[in-house]
Amino acid sequence: METLAIALLAFFTVGWSVLAGADIGTGMLVPWLGRDDRERRLVLASFAPFFLGDEVWLVAAAGVFVGCFPALEGELLSGQFPVLVALLAGWILRDAGLWSRAGGPGPRWRAGCDAAVTCGSWTVALSWGWLLAALLTGRPYAPATGLTAVLTALAVAALFAAHGLGFAALRLTGVPYERARRLVGRAGRPWQSFALTGALPAVLPLWAGTALPLAERAAAPSTLRLLVPVLLVVTPVLVAVQAWIRHAFRHRVTGPSYL
């Protein structure tokens, strides 16, 4: 059961990093991909159908961590408290900008919401890199410091931005698409660039997770026997819903129809 719990934690964490990483990376680049109000709405509409569903993966990962590794969860969350506060603050700021944009009184309001999406996306990406820096350096119970923390956070943010560009090249049309393709490159097909930029965000959490003594700090066998089968039933449903959403909104965005 411990192995299944670890596999589920890895699955949900990688799923969030790859799927939500595309949303976050695109949000980081909103001012560059969209130069006016309509273009920015187009950029936001490219990931608007997905961002809530993608966030479920992080909630699921947190749920597995809390339920199956409670002792380790308490130590890690208390030790990484500043990092997690920054990550949650960026998450809330980004979502508030997305939810509030359409109901604002004018262009200044929408510009402020776009800035919130961008700043929140950058904060989430940098915070995730800050957390991975602590794990990769073998100090999971304290925030990473020094040049290593800065470089790792910036590198992860750059990976998310590159992944967002790959996603934008798949979803956008018109001038924002041309801007995305200019940086992604015109060689090959857009999905190949997206798959390539998604590889490292998938590998990094797995590598960082090796710093945690997951098998040794798992919950009691009776708890795992209760939780793991439920998770194994719920996981295919989550995957099926994600697949349906991706299929339903598989076409390129031609207008700001979602916001």
C-alpha cells in the first residue's frame, strides 16, 4: 500500500506540474503575448476552460500527502511555511484576476486583473521552484536560501514560461499565435514543442521527491488500506473528466468566448 500511495502522490504532482504548468506559463506571458485588451482576452481564453480542472491535481496531491503521509506532511508544511504562503497567495491572486476580469467597470479594471493574473502566475512558478530547491538540495524541512534557491526558482519559472509558450502555440490564433511561435520556433509541429517543454516539469518533481522519506513515514497500514482503494477509484474519474475537457476545447481559440 505504501508503494501505491507514493505512486498516486507522484502521479497527481506530475499531473499538476505539466497541465497547470501550461496555464501558469501562459499567464506569466500575458503582457507579451497580448498587447491590447482584445489580445489579452484571447490569451486568457486559451486556458480559461482548463485552469480550474488543472488545479484539482494539486488539491488531489495535497490530499494524498495529508492523508497518507500525515507525520511527514506536518514537518514539511511547517518547515516550508513561507514558501507555501507565497504559493497560495500567488494562486489566489491569479484566480481572482481571472474571475474578476469580466465583471469590471472598464479598461483600467481589466488591465489590473490582467496584471494580477501575470503577477500571480509568476509568484506560483517562483514559489514552486523555491520549494523544489529545498528538496533538490536535500533540506526539505527549511526554505532554501542563497544563490541555489534563486537560480532554481528562476529556472523553474523559465521552464513554466517555455511550457506556456508551447501551449499558446497550440491554442492561439492571429497575432498572439505569431508571437508565441516566434519564440517556440517554426521547426516541427506545435504539439511536439508542447511535449518537449512538458518533459522537465514532469521529471523535476519526481527527482525532488526522492529527498523525502515517503516509505518510512507513511500512515498506518489500516489507514492506507482505507484511503488508497478510494483514491484508485477516484483517479480514473479525474483522468476521464480531464480528457473530456481537453477534447471538448481542443480547437484553437479564435475569440474571447470564455471570459
